[in-house]
Amino acid sequence: MPTREYLTEAWRKAAQSESGGCVWVRLSDGRVEVVGSSPTGDGPDLAGPVNRFAPHEWRVFLAGVRTSSRFDLPVSMSA
């Protein structure tokens, strides 16, 4: 059985993630995989759900996040 370190070595934490709300991303078998943080917050939650995207889907999503306000939190939830 692979060790936790082996399973997580390819995961990257999103640069803008804050404590408790981190997103982890990796490329696996030609697909982008996205997971939340583990309950302890020290790595990806490998037991939780994994969202998988084709590379072009991921690029479209990132472009939307960077250029549109549709992904912004409502004013009452920010800060």
C-alpha cells in the first residue's frame, strides 16, 4: 500500500487558500483532480470526494474565475 507521502506528493495547495478552506489540485492520468483539505488541514482529503476535469474544462473554469465576478462571494459572506 502506498504511503500518504507518495499519494500526496503531486498535490499542490492553491496559493490563495486560507486556513480551513484550502483546495488541493493535481494532474493525474491527463485529468485535473481537485479535493478539499483533510480534517487536520495538513494535506488533501484523500478520503473525500474528488472533482475531475479535462484540462480544457479546468482552463475555462480558471479563466472564468480570473475575469468574472460570478464566482465572488456575496458581500455578506466576505470578510
